[in-house]
Amino acid sequence: MIQLGDLIVILDLHRQGLSISAIARRTGRDPKTIRKYIARGLEPPAYGPRQAGRPSKLAPYLDYLRERIAAFPDLSAVRLTRELRERGYSGAYTAVKRFAAVIRPDNAPKPFEVRFETPAGKQAQVDFARFVTIFTDEPGVTRIIWLFSMVLGHSRFIFARFVMHQDLQTLLRCHMQAFAVIGGVPIEILYDRMKTAVTGEDGDGHIVYNRSLLALAQHYGFHPRACRPYRAKTKGKVERPFSYIRQDFFLARSFRNLDDLNAQFRQWLDQVANVRTHATTKRVVAEHFAEERPQIATRQASQRVLEAIAEADTLLLTIPNQLGVDYNAHAIEAILTHVAPTMGWR
């Protein structure tokens, strides 16, 4: 039995000039069914009790949806539904999802993937993603910014911040901020083969990690682990949130500057991302995280390490001359690898 919302989608695609076979492929229905309902028009299907005169709740918003998806094809159905509700829509999310799915430029079916699940407190996944924006405080200036994200593998809790660089100092500082928010440190952290985490392989094919990352890992007590080459999907729990953040938060917004961007982003994390019901776990992320949190080892950085990272630019004006360390290449390494042990930092 075809639903009224599906009928509206079929008729809308027909008005756009799609052929019977193209509409059938998009909707997954038989071409004969498509032809029959196009001929019938908006007459309600003749199955069971007639409900003539019952218009679709989505119908007044179809033009808005077409405009939004044409301008921003990757906007998620969840985001679109939220926008429609702000405009008075009282219908179902599934109706929006069905309509959005068939009018997106790329609606090819996605391959089925089996995800592995990790025990509470065992693993987090870390990566950077590239974003491009123009801040309203700097009209006409295109900025490349980076999103650091740490996602807990068990509860899918997201810690993330937009930053201007993806260098070593930023990577380490973001780790510390993430540990403070999470309230502890997972047993292991999984990385893509970013240069700030992995420097290469030795003669036996063993991974060589950045010494500063190893120093940080030793200090906090976690084990770094790199993805296998060409297997970025091993890190799917953090790769998928990048797409989610881009579609549900970043697109179709404006930001004055980096601080405003992060202020809006933190609000979205607190009010949307981390309180949603996760599609895979079927759990509310914040509630799931509350159960996972006691399993995460509590280990805070010593105050002297935090101060050293915060004041790296000042400290390293003198440290390189004393230790023979190149300022540009080994800024944080000078602090964590050389300075911390000599000063008894733990």
C-alpha cells in the first residue's frame, strides 16, 4: 500500500521531468505502480477506508526543502526536520527523510558495513578534518580551518573543537582539553597516519610514533594505535561524525570568527549531537556516556605540564638555545621530551 507522502514524492519527481523508470529506481517501486499513481494524480489510494481531503503535512514545505537541498545537498534529514519544525511543521521525520532521499543529487544506495563495538573506556578515535569558511568579521577572506575530534568508541560521545592549525602543539593541546571534558583517559587512542602522530615505519615494518605524542601518552597512561594503511574505515566512529557535523551543524550557518564558531559548535554538541539517540547503538549518547564515564581512567596532567603547553611560545624562545632544539620543528617535543623529565614532571 502506497502512503500519501510517497505519492507526493512520485508526483513531484514526475513534475521535474523524470521518466517512469527513473522514478521507479529512485523510489524502489515497480514502474507499473509509478505509472498508475501518476495517472491517478492526488486522488488518495483506494485501499481501505477513504480519507479524502486529508492533505500531506509536508506539502507546504516542499519548495523550501527543494531550495535547501539544491543549495546544500548534504544537509541531513534530521537538520531539515528541525528547521521545518521551527517553521510550524508537525509531521513525521520519516516523511522528510523519504522526500530528501529521492531529491538529493546523489542518492545511490550505500554499501552495507559491519561495525565493531568496543568495551566501555577502552578506546577513543582521533582525527582532523578540513573545513573552509568565510568569517563575517573578515568578508571576502576564505579561511581553511581544522576540526579536531575525539570520539569515544563505546558511547559515541563527541569532543571536538575547530582550530586554525593541525600542528603538533594544537594536537597535544586538544588532547588535554578532551581529557578534561571527558573526565579521564581511555585505554587506547586510535589515529589515522597523520604526520603529527605517526612519523613512519622502521626497517621491520613497525610503526614509529611521534616522540612528543609518546611522551604525552606515557604521561596520561594511554596507548596510541595507528590505523592500518589504506584502512581509514577502521576509524569509522570518528570519520562518520565529521560528515554528521558538516551536514547537521556547519552547512548553511555564518560565523563572526573562530570564537563564535566554537561557541555555536559547543552549544550544538550539548543540545543536539550528544543528546541524540545514536543510530547504531540506539542509545541516547549523553546517557550512554554517563554509564561509560566511570570506566574511563582518571588521570589529569600535572599543572606544570599544562602551564608549559599554554606558554609554549614564550618558553621556547629560550629553550631551543639551551637544548639545541629547533623551534619550528620541535616546539612541544622540547617541553615534553626534554624539559619535563629534567624538572621532575610526572
